[in-house]
Amino acid sequence: MPVESPEGKPVPCTRVKGRVMVMSSVERPLQEVVFLTVAEVAAVMRVSKMTVYRLVHSGELPAIRVGRSFRVPQQAVHEYLKESYVRLESA
């Protein structure tokens, strides 16, 4: 089933492990995409490498497989962190 925008137009998307991942409307040329290793993502997010692997395997963080390792687009890490940002209200 194709994904449609509120205006009824088709939206580019892909399926990852049964989840629909909507692609950004501002796709960058592949040669401009910066890929990070799992260790680099873990350092940026200040989590363990295992946490990054869990996010990749669950489909929450998109990644590509290069041989036996994963590479994560830098922009995907920044978008994940922006979406996960929690705003606390002062008492």
C-alpha cells in the first residue's frame, strides 16, 4: 500500500523490517552523504555500541550494511536525536 501525503500525493518511502520509513523530501546526492560507523554513532550519542546495534536492528535508526559492518547516515543520527529530544516543564 503506497504512502500518501495529506494532499493525496505519493510519498517516497521504503520498508525496513515491516516498518515504513518515509524518505526525506530533500534527498541529498549519494556522494554528499556522510556515513558513520557504529562506534562513531555511539560516541556522538554517548551510548554503547550495543545500543546502536539495537536501534539499527529494530529499524529505529536506518543503516546500510557494508560487508559485515553497518554504516549509519550522519543526518539520520541527527534526525533521531531531534525526534527523541524531551522537553521538561519546570515545576
